[in-house]
Amino acid sequence: MGFRGEEESGHAGHAQTGAERDRGRHSRTSPLLLLLALLLLALLAAAAILLWRSLHESISGTSIARDSIDSAGPDPRVRLANAPGQVRVEGVKGSRSVDYEAMRYAMAADPAAARQRASEVPVDISREDSKIVIETNGREHTGADYTLRVPTGGSVEIESEIGDVEGSGISGNVTVGAEAEDVRVWDVGGDIKVDAPRGDVSVGDVNTDTGSANLEVGVGDVSLEDLILGTLKASVEAGDVTLSGRFSGGGQVTVETGDIVARLPTDDTRDLTLETRLGSVSREPVDAAETKEHQGS
């Protein structure tokens, strides 16, 4: 019995020594754990502040402005100069007015302030005879998306800082200067001029034997389809160009870096010069039956 007691006493002593070692180890590591905990709390606090600021500054508000302006005839000249925001212009048959809708938006610290800032985004209108100018100047974290309806016979000039631009159903001239994003113009009967430093450009369904299309594109692809033009001039710094459907008239397409694919009837490419410095030029003839089927689709 005494022997077993001595063993038990020995184990107890050993256990006590281990506990003392643990306490010593904990006492040594506690300051390090405390420091790590403080650093973690600081990081969490910084992350929370950054998240709060990002959410605080990302609250947006909108305000709609609408108006109708007498066009003073069936063929007004309309100029729209927009800050950041999308622009869509469409011709309306029989219309005698220029109607616009501007979805203005702004960022602020809370919803009420954002809506107030949005309502203050300017829509400035000036008019001289049949020339109508609509302008929205951009401020920090503000902009406007425009929908513009004009008489079909009118001419339109659009300047846009950032945002897609679309124009259709206009028999007059269409001029677009878009600093960034895509441009799409179709169903136009007058001259077309597009200056797009950054963004894709698409032009189609244009019918004007004496008219012209002049496209200056920086970085972006160009699609030309169903064109009946007097002259075509397209210059692209970097991007691919495709021509399909119908094309009538002379012209030149030049690309610095990119491919050109012309899928047109042979007669349509007779007076069309296609050049690329870094890329390939492919001419794919299309027979008359296929072209007619394409136009009907």
C-alpha cells in the first residue's frame, strides 16, 4: 500500500511540475497574444472605417427632368452636350417638337442628399430659330442619361464624355463625338461623322447615294452593314473592322492594328480600298441571292 502511495505521490508531484511549467509558459506568451489581439482589433477597426466610408459615399439618388421644345419646323438642328451618361436619340415621323427626358443622378452621403444633388444637375437649353442646344455640365459624381426624340428630318450633333450613344431614324446629318463607350448609328439618311477615341462603333442601314460617312476610331471594333453611301472613310488605330450586307460607293478603310473582313458582293468592293498595317485583310464575296436574303432578315 505504501508503495502505491509513493507512486501516486510521485505522479502528483510530476503533474504539479507540469502545471507550473504551463503557467510559466502562459505568463510568457500572454503579452504577445495581447499585442496580436490589439493589432487585430486595429485592423478590424480600419476595415470597418473604410467599408463605412465606401458605403457612405456610394449612395445614389435620381431625378427626372422632362420637357418639350417647339422645333420651329420639320428639320431642326439639335445639339446635345452631355456629361457622363448614356444618350439615345430617335427620329419621330410627323413630330414638330424636340422632346427630352433626362434621368439625372448624383452621389451623396445619404439618400435625401443624393436626390437633392440629382435634382440640381443642370439641364441648360438655348434656342436660336430652329437651332436647339441642350447642355448638361458634369460635376463630381453626377451625370444624366438622355432620351431625345426629334423630328425625322432634323440633324443631330451629340457630344458625350462617358456613356453609350445611339442614334436612329433621322434623315438629316448625324455627328457624334464620344470620349468613351460605344456608338451605334443606324437608319440614317444624311452624312455621318463619328469621333470615338475609346469604344466600339456600329453603323448600319444607311441609304444616301450622295452622302458620306467619316469615322475616326481610337481603340475599338467597327461594324459597317447595309451601307449605300457616296463615300466612306474609316480610320481605326486598334480594332477589327467588318463590312457586311451592301455597300455602294467609293471609300477607304485604314487600320493600324487589327483585321479587316469585307463580306460584300464583288461589285461593292470595286472602289473600296482596305488597308491594315498590323493585321490581315479578307475579302469574302457574297452572291446576290445571299445578299437579298440577308437584307430580308
